[in-house]
Amino acid sequence: MTLEIKKMDTCISPLFGDMCAYLDLDDYAIEDSIKCTVVNIGDEIIPDRVVYNGNPYFSYETFQKYSKGNHYARIYVEVEYKSKELELPEYTYNTADGIDDYIIDLNTLHHIMNIRSVAYRKKKIKLNEFVWRGLLYFDQFGQTVYLFDQEFSSNTPYSIKNSTIDKYIFSRYCEHWSGTFRKMPEQNEVCPHCGETWTLINIADYMTIEQDHKLIGFHKNCLRIHNDEKQLQEFKKVFSKVYDPDKLIFTAIPNEYCPCERCASWFIVSTPDGDIKIGWRKRVINIRWLENYKPFAETFESEDVTKEFEKCDNDRYIHAWRLDKAIEYLNKARVSIAQ
């Protein structure tokens, strides 16, 4: 039986969708053996859950009870538990053949990812480095990195892209790649837009966004459609404060600031007074009155934002920091149209 004194920390967990408190144990704990007691108080506290690496998690309400509302309080907990061995032999998670044979679905992929993390962080095992199917990089620290922008040489063997390969062998054939940490889909998880189930075959197409403190996965094209639909509804609400909605036509155009899947399209909005181009540039809304939009007098002199209003009608634009400011600018321009 192991006995540790650990400080309780807090985190916002997209996995659980709420604020949590947790204890980072030194070893891999058997869930049913964990007993937690608040130091100097004696209260036993029961974990709400124990995650894959054996760390116990508690509700934020439990943390607040002992911190007296102080988010940065130091709450020390005595933890008694039995340590356990890894569920897989080292050959399975620390050799190319072992990994290649074991990963047959998303469940086994997650198991390999988790076991390698525990092996390094809890069991202090030296890990070898591998690349799985040219897509995932298992590093020496038990982390899993998603690869993109891979550039393979012309003589790359089939096995390099379709099996588990030692990282150094992979590097001989992949002349360039970039990597990032990101969530992998769970078994039986589906794309909320098209309803297709995620598998090992389509995880390269997996893109996430945060909704209600949870990470939701879409296909790249589905995410673009989802974001465009959401953006269209937002701009329809904006323009309904300026014009009769029945007299508006919205036409999606490529995003002129960032073409990635996460950024929604821009729109040409055809109004009774002419066309307006609108779209988000990071944190500001770009509004440009096009050449066929009627001349107007407003030049927004009092607004300390990026703007340009030349005498010619094809160079009239302004950046709005909020939706309500976009509505204000659109209305001011409309009202000042020459009669």
C-alpha cells in the first residue's frame, strides 16, 4: 500500500465538460483501492472518477468546500492506494510490431496512447519512438502527436505510410512534416453533421471545435459547412437590423483572411442599396461596401478602428470589433445615402 500527500489542483477539462479538481499520483493506482483524506481536517473525500492514468478527479464543488472559495488555495490530501502494473507487456506498446498488431480499432489506439503515457510518467519506462501509418507520432515522453503536411520522397516504400515504423526510419523517407497535439475520436463517436462513425480509416479527417466546454469532432468539409451555416445565421441577424430580411440575398465566398477549415466563409450580401462584403478577420468583422452600393456620406471619423473611405465608391471599408458595432456601422451608412 502506497501513501502520498498531494496538493489538489484544478483544471478545466474539455473531456468532462466542467471545472474539475484532481490529484496527480506518483504511481499507477488501482481505482478501488484509492482512499483520500483532507490533511489536518480528517474528512474522507470520494473521487467522482478515476481517469486512465489512475489519477482521482473531484467535482469543483468539493474543491470549493475546502478552499473556502479561494481558487488558488493549497489543499493537501493524504492518498492511500495500491499500485498496479501495466495491462500490456512492454513488447506490445514499445515495439513497432507490437503496436502494429495491437491497434485494430479506436479503442485499441486509445489504449496504446494511454499505456505509453502511463509507462513514461508513472512507471519511468524509457520509450522508443514510432510513427503509425504516417499519421501519428508516438514520442519518447508518452505523448501522441498528429502529423500533417507530410512530404514524402519519391521512393517511399508502401510500408512507411501503412504500418508502424521506427521514427528514425520514417524520417529518412518523410522529408518534412509538422505536428500538433489534438484529441482523437472515441469508438462509436460520430460526426454531428453527417452522422458517419469515426474509424481508424478516417481519423486523418478529424477536426475539433469546442462547444459547451466539450471538444466536438467533424470531418474537415463537414466542419466548414457547419461553420458556414452558423456564420450565415449570425450575419442574417445582423442585416435584419438594417434591412428587410426578405429583400436580402446572401452568397458565400472564400474567406479572404484565412482559408482553413475552422474559419467560416465570407459573404456578399445583396441589399436594396447594393452589395456589401462581410466576414470575420480573427477578432474583427471586415465590412466593405462594394462599387455598386449607393454613395453615402458617412465616413466614421470618430471611430478609432481600421477604415478607408476614398472618394471612389469601390474603396469603402471598416473593421467592427463586435456584432452590435457592425449593425451600427451598416445603419449609419444606409441612413447617409445621398437622396
